[in-house]
Amino acid sequence: MKFAIQINAGPYASNAGHSAYRFIEAALALGHEVVRVFFYHDGIYHGLKYATPPDDEFNYTSRWSRLAERHRIDLVLCISAAQKRGLLCLDEAERQGKQDDDLAAGFRIGGLGQLVEATLHADRFLVFG
């Protein structure tokens, strides 16, 4: 089965991201495919490169990056949600005259078109948060 996932909540605001991450791990272990993970609203904070939680806490950003690399999962941050919250990729930062590239490894910026495309290719669409 193919899954498309949307995460709306920030990494430390609720358990939504953690539940999504564990669901994806379980689905992959059972041989299912994850077409794309789309981070929307405050969920975009999962892709913030500069997040540095304490050592005894779950580091969502690094976990997502490793999961994406290991399983070739497309991690997409909504461009509108990211811009509203000040998270910029290198191209957008340059366009805005800023110097930061805030995206963690394995994440990319995209629009709602990527979300729609993922739902069309998936058998199931799940929203967390």
C-alpha cells in the first residue's frame, strides 16, 4: 500500500509528528511505501536545520533526515507556511536578500500541488495534527 502523509503540528507542540514518524517506520517495516510527507502549518518546523533540542529529547529534524535518506522519502515543506514563519530555503533566501538557508538535509520546499500529486499517487492519505 502507498501512503501520503501530512503533518500540521510543530515537533514540540503535540505528539502528531511523533505519531506520524512511528507510523511511517511501522509501514515501511511491513513493506508499504510512503509517497511523500508534506509538512503544513506549524509542521514545517520539523525541517528547521537549526533546531537543537536537549540530548534527552527526540530530535525530529535529524530523525526525519535519516529516514528520508534511508528510504528515499520525499519530505516537502509548504512554501507558504514556511515563508510566513521565516523558514527559507537557499533560493528563496537569496531572492529575499537574506543569507540563511534554514532547511535541514532531506527536506525541500514545495507547494500544495505536491500535496495533491501525492494524494493522487497514494492509496491512503493520512493527516496528523
